Amino acid sequence: MGVRRGLGSWMRAVAGVLDLVARPVRTAQGRDGIVIQPYRGYGSRREAFVIGRVFRQSTPHPDPRRERIARHLRDIARRIARRSVAGARVTARLYGTEHTVATDRDGYFRLQIPLRDAPPSDRDWHALHIRLEAEPPVSARGAVYIPPDRARFVVISDIDDTIVHTGVANTLRMLWRLFVEDAASRTAFPGVAPLYRALHAGATGDQGNPLLYVSRAPWGLYDVLDKFFHMHGVPVGPIMFLREWGLSWRRPFPRRAEDHKQALIRHMLDLYDDLPFILIGDSGQHDPEVYRQIVEEHPGRVLAVLIRNVSKGGGREREIEELAAAVTRAGSRMLLAADSAAMAEEAERLNVVPPGTLSAVRGELAGDGGGTAPSAGVVSASELRDVLEQGTHPVPPNVLVEGGDATARRRL
């Protein structure tokens, strides 16, 4: 009986993985199997930004009674074999403004739409109408998040090793953790969901602060992460991947691509030029370097930098020190956090989340079977190296590096 139950669990896990991998756009919207797939966008009262893709794919199998796994496998083959439509003319309409662009060589379109008419203030998500200039035309519907006037700051968060344990850039590992392992306790860092919900709500609980997620992963993982966010109760928002890996049967390896993460964050700073920013990332890869550049280029705009300490052993001290020094020079503050509770504690100190946020995060950490690290000690940037070198294992220290009064803090 136990073997049968175990086999059934494995079959459900395999079916779940196949269902998600095969899911994206099974039904063509136009002739010759043409599809428009817009991703969630973001905007302000002045303009909106949306990314999407146009491609062709074969038609699905007509027999709905076909075995589920066999049907999924065929859909996966359809997804891999679908062909990008380069040079297609795509027109978007949003509140009286139309904007037309052409797709790039991978079939992606990037719409930056200046708004002629102000969007209504009774909603935060706004419908975007997209049309492919074809015969006959192909239509799709997108969504753009425009924060309300009561928003007080913008959160930009990395995903891999910040919200989810390492694996976003590895599709098979991510799917394994999502469906085969215990998704509730092993894929998301405990406490992330209540913390991000609190940041979105703001101190008054109704601010609707925009949460923008950036990643170096390909757009092909959009549906995986969308599913992940909903499973864990992380507030959805625009998920901005920065490159197309260009995988196909004939080209099974990712093409090299320039990192545009800084450019995307700079665009957000320009778009929301009246709001301060909170940057959230991790110590493991490139976030300290990227965020240091942003803080140096935009003094007074960054309220705080929260870095999840995932470095094992060392080797990242110099990059973290340089970020801390840049934050101090800009009059802001940086938290090197061992867990989500430290981030929640800092958010309460900054008065950017509702009361009770730290208790909610600690409750989720306790429910996951783990404790919390001690409260952060305050050090200067010059003292940070000693703290990092003396860090205890397996739990790294919580360290707050603080500068003077920042312009960003006075804006709240």
C-alpha cells in the first residue's frame, strides 16, 4: 500500500511538472498558429511599459480523451518547436494612446507607451489591448500595474536566492522543488510572503506600493515563477527577465547576452521619480555590485538596501563592503540579513510596513521549524569586514550599516 501511495505521489508530481511546462499558450489566437503572449507590465500616470512575445506554434491534438501525460509531452514539444515571429508590427492601446513597435529577432516586443489621458484612480491594474497587424488581425489582452497616488515607495527585488532558494536559472531544479519536494517549506525562504505583502500594503495598509521583480533568468520561466508566487502568497507584480536564451532543437545552449539589469532599474527610477526605493537582493552573485552602482548614481533616492546573506564561507566580503560604503556615502542604510525576520525588523524601524509585520514573519519562521537570528547590530562601513570575518556558522550575523539622514527617508 505504501509503495502504491508513493508511486501515486510521484505520478502526480510528474503530471504537475508536465502541466506547468506545457501550459503556456496552448491555443493559437490567429491563423497559421500565431500567438501573442504579453507579460504583466508596470507604469505611472505618465507612461506604461510592457514586454511580450509573438510566435507560431503547431495546433494541439484534437482528441481531448488522450492520456494526460502523453498530451502534455506533445504540448512540450510544441512549445520547444514554436517559431519566433521577427519584424511583426504590434500595436497597443491604453487610455486613448496607441503605440506601435516591431518584434525583435526572438519575437519579443517592448512597448513604452506615453499616456495621453490619465488612468482612472479606482483601480491599480489596468487592461492593455494589443493587436498584431496581420490578416486577419490577432488580438490579446495584457495588464499594467500603475500605483495609486497613496503609494509611498517602490520595491525592487531580485528573485533567485532572495525570494526562492537557488534554482530559478535552472528550470529542472526549480520544477523539482516546486512539485516533487515540499513546496511550502523548501522553495521559498520562510517569511518572504508576509514581508512582501506588508511592503506592498505599506505602513497604513492600503498604499499599494509597487513591487517589481528583476531576474537574470530567461522569459521562458515566467509561468513557473507566476505559479510559484501564487502558491506561496507572494504579491504578484511585473516580473522582468532580462534576456532570451534562444533555446531550440538546433541551438540547445543559451546564447550569451549583455546584462541589462542596471538599465532596467534606472528606467524604474526615472519612471517613479517622485518616490524613494527599497532594493532587496542577496549576497551570492551580482546584487551588491549592481545595487552599489545604483546607489552611487542616485544619491538620496534609495531608502534602504536589504541583502539576504546566502554566501557560504566567504569570498564576497569585498563586494559587500563596497556596497556598504556607497550606501553610507549616500546617507542611506544597508542591512545584511540572515533571515526574513531581520528584514521585517528593519522595515518596521523604517515605518514602511503595518504594525505586526515582524510577528507575522517570525510566526512563519517558527512554523517552518527554524528560529531567528539575533537582532542586527549597527556598525560603520569600515567595521563591516571584521564582522563578516567573525561571522558564525551556519547562521550568518545580522548587520545594519547606517549613514546619515537620507533624502529618500524624508520623502516618506
